Amino acid sequence: MDLLHHGSHKFPKARLIASSGALGWKGIAAELRSHPSGEIAAIQPEQVEVTIAVAGERDAIVSRKGAGLRQDTPVLPGQIWISPVGVVEDDIRITRPLSRILHLYLPTTPSDDLSAAFGGRGFGGDSLRYLAGIKDDLILQIGLSLMAELSRPSAGGRVLAESLANTLTVRLLQDYTSGRPSSPAPSVLAASRRRLDDLRMRRVIEFMMAHLEEDIGLEDLAASVNLSAFHFARMFKATTGTAPHRYLADLRLQAAKEMLAQGRLSIAEIAVACCFSSHANFSRAFRQHAGVTPLEYRQLAASR
């Protein structure tokens, strides 16, 4: 399913500022848009949409009707809207232009392991609630982290995005489904807190090293040690103290140091080999990692 199709269909008049379309993310998509004032036509979502007001707009109101509910929400910074699958939005009206609205899209159903962990909970209109005006610091931080990846993609960005997709899914299942709040089964929580054994840890690092120049995601890493992505991300961090995306990014930057010292490839070629989307993003990340630019590092290595 093309998760970004929903945004272009629902918001034909909105300007697209940034998109995850070229970043290879799986299981989540993101768009940053600016919206004119006016009406948006009725629509029945085909995937979950979580909308976050990155910037507030004075006196702006989003008025929408869905699931028999009319919601009039001031557009304040950090305000969140949730639109479940299958709930027809009869109309949406925006009273003033909105400059920075982040839209996150999730598939119609959670992964099998997450759904099972929450007693088969799904994302349809009969479970996930149609809500507006939510304040949730965790969802906001997930959105801001994904937005940062849109503007400055990192070497571990795909793994980060897919890890955050799992965290967002858990939050929605646990706090925003109908009926009593859900909690994962105790056995699921216990499993996710375990550490990776030495064999699995060695295997996943070997897998990372063998695929540093390839576009790998969280599920690829988890599959290399026969775990679900949900459990793997948590067990990896419990073992190393570092999230998988950051560990992978550090390995790629260490490889970049070696390639710079060898002097056989251009800096642009090294950026591509280390899975950076641009020379500028590579240079920025490398300087944060090494304290010098790639060119300065190459010159220092050559002088030794």
C-alpha cells in the first residue's frame, strides 16, 4: 500500500513542504504540508492518519465531522488529531491558513505481533477513536523526530522511522482505542525487556557490517536474529544501551572514516556508500560524529 497516496488525495490544495516518499521507510509515511483556509471534501480514510500542528496559528480553527461527532479545534502548537481507518469525515473546514502541519500515515492494521500483544486490537473505526485536540508528549516527540528526518536524513534514518512507527502504534493501541485502555500481555513486556544473547548480538552486528552500503530497515535487522521488529528494537537497546538506528549510523560513519583515509573514493561517493541522501547531510552528520568535516578528516589522515 502506498501510504502517501492518501495525503495527495485528501489534500489536493495543500502545499507539500517535505515527504518521506524518497526515503524508503516501511510501515509509516510522513508529510509536512501547509494548508490554505477553506473546505476539504468528504473522505473515508484507507489508513490511519495522525496529524500534528507543528506551528500554531492565531485564531485558526479546524472544524471537522466524523463518526457523528463535530469537533472544533483551535490550532495550537503540538495539537494532535487522530483519524481511524474507515471513519468517513463528512467535512473539514479550516478558518485560516496553516503553515506547518505534519501528517503521519500508518497501515490499516498493526503488525501481527503487536496486534496479538494487545488482544487483537486494530485500527478500524470500531476500535481506534476519532479524536481531536489531543495533547500527548510522546506522539509529539515521535512526530518531531520524524520531521527532523524529513529535512536532514541520517545514516540510520530508515531504522529510526520504523522503530518510531512501532512506538506510535503501541501508543495508539494502548491509549486511544475504544473501551478500557489496553496493555500488552505481561509475557510480551517481559520478552521485550530481555537482552540479546551473545550469539544473536554477534549475528546482528555481522549483518549490519555486511550491509552497510544497503538500504536496510528494522525488520531486516530483526529477521537476521529471528525476532519481531517490536521485540528486537527493545532487546537491542537493553543489550547495548543504544538504539539500533544509532548503532547502525555509527558503524556507517566509522566505515566512512576508513574510506576517507584510503582516499580512493570521492566524498560524494562515500556519502552514497554510507546511505546518506546527500553530500550535505553526510557532511553534517560526519562533523557531529568526528568533530571535523569529511575533507578535513581526509587531509588529517593524509598528513599522518
